[in-house]
Amino acid sequence: LKINNTRIGQGAPKIIVPTTGATAEQVLAQAKMIGENPDADLIEYRIDYLNFANDPAQVAALGKKIVAEVKGKPLILTFRTKAEGGAKVITDQAWGDLYLALIKSHFIDILDVEMFRQPAVVQKVVAAAHEAGIKVVMSSHDFNNTPDTAEIVSRLRKQDEMGADILKIAVMPHNAGDVLKLQ
């Protein structure tokens, strides 16, 4: 998968650096540093940290400024909910509405979608992203455990069936056996 000048799935693993600022000024300063860092391959624009996360116009305006700062590095847009380890609470419907508005702003390269949200909302967001030429990374987060191998494979297959372009699972290993499940 090639996005801008970055080829995902070939060569060395890619380094993704997130923004964590609450204000536009903080995020732009972070984006400038990420853009100048030759070791950073992609930027993850974490909108759940923003003071204005629920305002699509402000989020999009800042997103376009970030794109200008990161020197062609692909931008991943992510709103991780509090339950998923993020900074804010949001309903699935509000999350979907926010993502649908941001998709129309044409600054996103990759959209991060948690697979366990309301299925109809996920389906609508994935379809809109693809229609706009945006790739989808589908995520599954388990902050407590590492599921067994069959469950990991099942989740990844489900993500593929749901239209993901990039499959992602994040888990909590508790021992060497859990780590080996991820190979």
C-alpha cells in the first residue's frame, strides 16, 4: 500500500508518531517536529486530545495545517474513545457523524476505525472513506489481555471482511507466551 511516498507493508516497519496536544498551537508545534524528524514515517492526528474535538470545522482546519507541516508524511486521523484508551467519551453515532464530516474535508490519508463500534456506523464510515479515496486502518484494542491465537486471527479476518485496508490489533501481553501469539 503506497500513500504519498510511504510504502506500508514493505521494508522496515513504519514509525507512526501521534499528536497529543489539546490546542491548535500545541498540535502544530508537534506536527512541525514530526515533519522534521527523518525517523517518523507517518503522523497520527489524535483528535480526541483536542479541546475542540467535537467541532469538525476546527478539526479540519487544523488538519490541513498539519498536512502542510509534515512534508508529505501520510496523516492518520484517530478519535480514540476513553474506553479504547483515548481522552474523551463519545457515542458511536456522534463519532460516526464527526468522521463523516471530516472525510468531506479532504485532508486525511488514513482513517483509524475501531472495529467494535456500532456495525451500521462503522459500515457507513468505511464506505464514505473509501469513496473519498481514504484508506482505513481497522483496529481492535484489548487493554487487559492477549486473546488466544484463534481469536486474534478471527478479529483480523473480520476487519478484512469489514473493508479494512490495514488490519490492526493491540493487546496486553502478560507473559512470553502472549508475546509469541503475536508472531
